Amino acid sequence: MCQVEFELARAALKQLKGPVSDQEKLLVYGLYKQATQGDCDIPAPPASDVKARAKWEAWSANKGTSKMDAMRSYAAKVEELTKKEVGGMERQQRGVQEGRHKGLRVQSEELRKEEAG
């Protein structure tokens, strides 16, 4: 894994349009922080600051992971999210196509009934 591949994964993440769960966002965030800054060296925010605390925990969960390993894991997770989005788009497209075919069949059957009747 080199810096270029990591940056490509970072750019790919920005292009995602599909829904990404909060859990996945936190996982990616933690890996990104570990890859770019190393171990978390800031004190834990108060539990009352839920968002900051979740981000801190996501980063701290990677303590001891090398920057290079964090880059690899980050790129792999982004690739997984990209494939998930592409798969969802393909399923949606198939559904639209199937809907069109069903609509055409219904219209054809109605025309046949009109011609026969």
C-alpha cells in the first residue's frame, strides 16, 4: 500500500452517494485518523458529547495499528463500500427494467383483450 492508493481510496469515499451507516462512517474515520496521525493522543471527550466521544472511540480502537496497516484497512473498507453501492445500483436498475417489462406485458395483454372483445 502506498500513499497514492490511500489517496485514491479517500477520493473514492468522497464520491459515494449511497447510504453509509454511522457504524461504517466511524470505522472509516478511525482508520483514517490512525493512518494519518497514528495512535490517538488526545484525552477522551466527556460522555455527554456523544458525537465527539464516538469519534474518539473509533480512533482509539485502532491503537497500536501501524499507519500502513491502517491505510490498507481503510482502502479495503472503502472498496467494500464502493462495491456495496454499485451492487445496490445494479439491483435498482434491474428492478426498474423488470418493472418496465411487467408494464409492457400488462399493456400487451390489455390490447389483446380489446382486439379479441
